[in-house]
Amino acid sequence: MDNKEPTMIDLLLETHIGLERQGPGSSEAVKRALEFLQPLDRFEQIADLGCGTGGQTMILAKNLSGTMTGLDMFPNVIDAFNQNAKRCGVEKRVTGIVGDMADLPFQKNALDLIWSEGAIDNIGFETGLRHWRAFLKQGGCVAVSCPSWITQTHPNEVELFWSEAGCHLDQIDKNIEIMQNCGYAFMAAFVLPETCWTDHYFYPREQAIRSLLEKYADSETMKTYAALNRREVDLYMKYKQHYGYVFYIGMAI
Ligand SMILES: C[S@@+](CC[C@H](N)C(=O)[O-])C[C@H]1O[C@@H](n2cnc3c(N)ncnc32)[C@H](O)[C@@H]1O
């Protein structure tokens, strides 16, 4: 047991820092998205925005020969990212940096590919795509996943949960339209399978939270945090036919 009262951010970081992924996704989904982007040897300068500890970046590094920069707002997440790059033996061409997705530190027209999984919703799909466009070369590509409605029915409980988390969901057709309005040709979209949420994210996260519940047994913040995570899982299991993570792939024109 630990006497220190953690904050929600402490708990969020402590839960996720040791996980392979910090949101729904999988190596299979990364490879499926890459299929739409052939030929892959054209991507020399690549950025992975909201990279977390780099689960998806290390898969990208195995499949792409270019130089990759992972960017995330939390320094200890980036430390873990750089350790992972070293562990995978790709540290010479994969580097993590601390930065803001909404204020990119790259040169304009310099990137061949922007990758971003489960992160753009923190700044808004449109805000992100519009800002990122200027950093891509013409003909460069974007591959981005975010939670989206996959039916016309939008249950109130889900809408409320996500908006309280600061995230707005749109339908796939609306996001494709936004992508086109932000200066991209739409190339493909696909819904991530349920295992991307369960096997690759919720189950390992639940295990990490169980350990934290023991560590912070007296903490009310911990109990609230665990309940919030439980609610996210319950909502997904109840309403998964209505929403999911969707990968959107486009080309800068
Ligand atoms: C749901 S996690 C996804 C991490 C990773 N891409 C994955 O799929 O496993 C979202 C990540 O975005 C980062 N993030 C959120 N807002 C950000 C911002 N404005 N700039 C940079 N990173 C941000 C968070 O720190 C977090 O690591």
C-alpha cells in the first residue's frame, strides 16, 4: 500500500506507461493501414503524433525504412518510447520528442507520412488535420485513427461520456468530408475490429488497474479513476455496434 494520494493524471500515466498500447489498435491494424499506402519505400520522413510509448511506431519501423519521429506531450512517455526504440534496435532512425500535436516543431512541407493513432481527438479531427497538412509534402500521406460513429444512432450515454472526456465523435462520412476539406484526397477508411479494444487495450489496462487498486487502496481518486475506466469498458460492450475506432487514410493534394 502507498500513502501518497495520486492525481488522475498520475494514475493515467502509471496505468499506461508499461502497456504496449495506450489506446485501441493492434499490429494487424497497422499492417492493414500500410496496405493502402503502397509503395512504402517512398516514405522517408515520418512523424507519429501522440505516439505514446510507441507500440505502433515499432511496427511501423519494421515495415518502413524511413526516419521516424514520435511526438507526445508527456516526457516520461517519451522516455519509455526511446527505451522501446533501443530495445527494438531501431534507435538510430526512430526518435521520440516531447511536443504538442497542435503546434508541430517540424519544417513545413517536410514530411512524407503522418501517422497518428487514438490521439487526434484530443485536439479535434479537423483542427489536427488542418494544422498537419502544412507539414506534409504534396503527395505525402496521413493515416489517423479516432473514435467515430459507425451507425446513424448515437446513444446519449456514449455521447455524454466522450464529451466529458473532451472528445467529439463524428460519423465516418462526416470525417471523410472534413479530411477532403482540409486538403487531402481520401484514400481509405476501415473500422478496427473489437479485439483492438478488448485483447490489445482493455484487458491489459484492467490488469494494470487491479495492481494500482492494491497499491493505492486508501485513495478515493483511485476508486473514481477505476470506476471511470470500468464505465468506458461497460459502455463499449453495451453499444459497440454504434461506435468504434476508425482508421482514415488520405493524401495531401
Ligand atoms: C490514447 S493515447 C494513444 C497512444 C498511441 N498512439 C497508441 O495508440 O497506443 C493518446 C496519446 O496522445 C498524447 N497526446 C494527447 N494530446 C496531445 C497533444 N496535444 N500533443 C501531443 N501528444 C498528445 C497522449 O499523451 C497519449 O500518449
